[in-house]
Amino acid sequence: MRVEFSPEIFKGSEQLPPIVAVLACVVDGRHDWSPDPLTLEAAERYFKIHIPTMCSIYLELGRKGTVSSAWRPPPNTESVHVNLGDLADVAGDLCRSAVLVVAGSPSHPTRCFLR
């Protein structure tokens, strides 16, 4: 899923844990982050104050995501817009593993479907 942060989330220190959690999912390859220039600028200011030791790593992650998205064909994936009011909830959802529920029938056992 492509994550689009609103620049407004990069304000207070209380937003740091959910932001870092989502970016950890990006590092793991579970989600993509390709910030626009305004968002990347807000993130840079925020990271320099709140996590200066990780600032260059997260900024490079954002820049690489932006460059990567420029070379890809138009995305067929959904994107999620993360605003200040829903940051914690969206971060929790994005970092939670998906659950696959499959119902099998006697003629088509589930174990064959999942192979």
C-alpha cells in the first residue's frame, strides 16, 4: 500500500512512535512512501529535531521512494492518506499483519488452494 503522509503530522513529539512504526513497515517492504516535496521538507525539519540520528536514513528512504515512483508505470495499488487525526489508528492498521480466511469444500480442500 502506498502511504501518503499529510505534512501536518510532522509537528509534535507525540506523533513520533506511529510515524516511526509506519516507516519501519516501509523499510520492511510492506508499504511504499513517496512523499511530495512539501511533505519531505516537513519530515526533514521534524526528523532533525526529534530523531537526528535517523534523520538522514528516513530522508533517503523518502527520496528513493519518490524517485522510484517516477520510474514506475501508474500505480495499480491503493494509497492511504494519513492525517493528524487518524495517524495512530492508521499506523496500527498498516503495521498489523493481514489475515487470510479461506473456506474449503470437500471436493477442493483448503490446503490445495493455499499451495
